[in-house]
Amino acid sequence: MKRSEAMDIYKGRLEKFKNTQSIQWKMNLSIWTLLVLAIYKNDFIELNTCLLIILIFICLIHLGYCILTQKSINSDKAVTDNIIDALKNSEQENVNIDVKLKGKISNCPSWLWILLQTAITVVLSVIFYQVISNR
């Protein structure tokens, strides 16, 4: 592919990367805000087994969401890094770039970020459950 085409792909992937990060933050803050609101405004919620199942389900869904989102972010980063490396290492007009790289979450920062997001959701869920069970 030509260098100009590679730069177009780079710009598109970089934009997708930024949008995915933005969506990830908005989703996290929405979930956490709803849990905090539920902690403070819990007058209408009854304690039962269904509530515990719903909280566990929310935590598992959030974990899955975090993993899938992080894979997308890592995939976009891998492609943009690949494009930059290919353009730096070649002076030719045509460069060989793999744009079908898959995101991996095997690196430590990705897993720490996924676990941190999920841990915040779990902690807020536990606090919510404790508040409901102690009133």
C-alpha cells in the first residue's frame, strides 16, 4: 500500500482508538454513578436474592465489557504502532502493513486496568448490598 493510504488508515484507527476510550470512560462513569445513586437513594429497593443476582450479573457484564473494549483499544494501538514502524523503517512509496492485527490483553497494564474498572464496580455493588441489608 502507498504511504498516503497508510496514513489514512492510521488516522482512522487513531480516531477509532480515541472514540473507544471515550465510550469506555462514559460507560464506566455511568455504571459507577448509578451504583452511587442507588447507595444514597435506596428507599424503594427491597433486599432479596434477586437483588444479589442482579448485582453479580452487573459485575460480570461489566467485566466482559471491559475485556472486549480493551481488546478493541489494543487492536487499534497495535495497528497504529505497526503503521508508524513501517513508515519509519522504509523510505519507499509502497509499504507492507498488516491492518488485521488482533488486540491482545496479555500485557500487564491492560489487565490491571480491566481489574481496576471491575474492582470499582464490585466494591460499589458490595457497599450497595451492605447498605440495603443494614437498614
